[in-house]
Amino acid sequence: MGFYLLLRDVSWISISDLARRAQVNSRFLREWCAQQAALGVLEIKEVKPENSNNEDDYLYIRLAPGMEDIVVNTESPHYEISLIEMMPSLMERARSVLPNAFRTGKGVPYN
């Protein structure tokens, strides 16, 4: 979906703005960001604007320091995204099912 590449080029960005740039559903993106923050890949901060009650407008994210080489820079000796290739069936499902779920906000079954 290119989230890491989009995050590489900004310091902090709201989930709403990133969802617009990536053309995905912000609710799914918020869940992904929370999971990535739990892993230490992203950092999240809350900056509540006065004119919005939308949670995605005031949750800001960025790549955690040092993560660019691991998740974006394919030339880095620290690049580890390739470990995902060890699970081809999961990756194929993610490629075929998840993009539409992210765009529409409709869920997908676990099985």
C-alpha cells in the first residue's frame, strides 16, 4: 500500500491526511498504525485541533527513529521487510483481499 514510503517523506502526518494520500479507509489505517506503533515501527502523538471531533484528524504518526532503514531503504544492510516473503500464502491473501478492505472499510473473514 506504500504507507512506509509515504511516511518517509513527512515528519508528522495525521491519519486522515495519510489515508487521503494513500486513498484508503482511515479506520483501517488507524488500526494498522496502532499495530505498527505497538511494534515500535511508528510513533503516535495526539494533537487535538479545535475544529474537529474526528479522531483521525488529531492522531499524528511518523516512522520511529531508525526505522527507515528497516522498512523503506532496500539498500540498507538493516532492511528486514523481506522476512515477510517467508509466508507467501499470507502475502498473497494480503495482496488480493486487504487493499479493497482498506479502500472501502469493509471487513474480511479470518479464515
